[in-house]
Amino acid sequence: MSRFDLIIFDCDGVLVDSEILAAQVESKLLTEAGYPITAGEIGERFAGMTWRDILLAVEKEAAIPLQATLIDESKTILDERLKRELQPIPGVREAVAQLSEPRCICSNSSEERIRMMLTKVGLLDIFEPNIFSAESLGPDRVKPKPDIFLHGAEKMGAKPKNTLVIEDSVHGITGATAAGMRVIGFTGASHTTPSHADQLTEAGAETVIHRMEDLPAVATALLEWSDAV
């Protein structure tokens, strides 16, 4: 195999440094609702999950009712912060320029938010129009289920076994491996914890990178390793 059929990028925490902002907003709202938690704990325990699923998990664990209005409140506050403060992951454009494979985005975020974030950091043009949101498939089909990855591969005409995924969360890697895809873990965003790389490896990542500039060489190495076995 001279190249992958497709390279799939997650968005939050892989292309844009948004996870830390989301964790700060969510931890504040949960703490005010009677469930004290820090942004770091949000990142470590719930990275890659939708806000809706985080609320459901907290309700089940703590047996405290959470207002449905928290969903809209979080969206409003986070969108405002993303528009003001969001930064790109360094080296994305340069790394993508060195990849010859077709590429797309498969994310749990809404397509509207993905496009807003990529526009903010100047990366929309290198992925447009191949942007796929698990939210559009339905609330019960988000990562860690494999649905969005299989949907992206189908839309792009790629075989799952010949598809490479770049993911920063255990939930994302779980979904990608369940889809039969190969996965590189990424730990270069601000929400990374000391145990992050080990968690991604345990979830199924074949290797983990901390700098986006390392992606082209690592992707090539994975291809060569496949041809050798």
C-alpha cells in the first residue's frame, strides 16, 4: 500500500485548541450546579464526550438533577469564548501540506461550530467541504461509537482498514478502532495530562505524537510497517 485511502482528523484538540476552553466552561457550570469539579478533572474524565453525555454521566454518578438549560447555556458561553480566544494547534497547515492522501474531519461537534472554529483559526480551506459531524447522525451515534468514522469513510470512498485517524481522546480512539481503522494519538493540545499518552495507547492508538509536524513521517512509517508484515 503506497498510501492510505483516507486520513481522518478529529477537530477539537487535534486541529484547534478548544478542549481546554470547553473544560473551563463546563467545570464552572457543573460546580455552580452543585457538582464541584475542576477543568483538569473534566479533561481527564470526560474528554471527547459531548456536553449532553457529560451531564447524563454526572446525573447518574451524583444523583443530582441537572437543568436541561445547561445545554444551551454552555453552548452560548463556549461559542463566545471560542470566537474570542480559540487558537489553532501549531503546525497543522504545514503537516497537511505534506500528506498526499484525501482528508476529512469527523467530529462530535456540530458542523456549524466546526466551521466557525476552522474559520476563526484560518484552517477551513484545507478541509472544506469534507467536514462530518456525528451530531448530524443523531445523539445516540456519537463517539465512542464508530458511526461517524464509518460515515466519513463511506462519503470519501475509503476502506476502513486503509484509513488513518488522528485522535486526542480515548472516546475517539475507541470509536476509530471499532470502525476497523488505524489510529495515531495526539497529545499536543493544552488539555493534555501527564497520563494522556498512556491512556491513548491503552485505548488502541498504534503510536502517539505530541507535535503535528511529526504526523507526515509517522504516517509514512505506519505504511512501511504494514508493508513489512
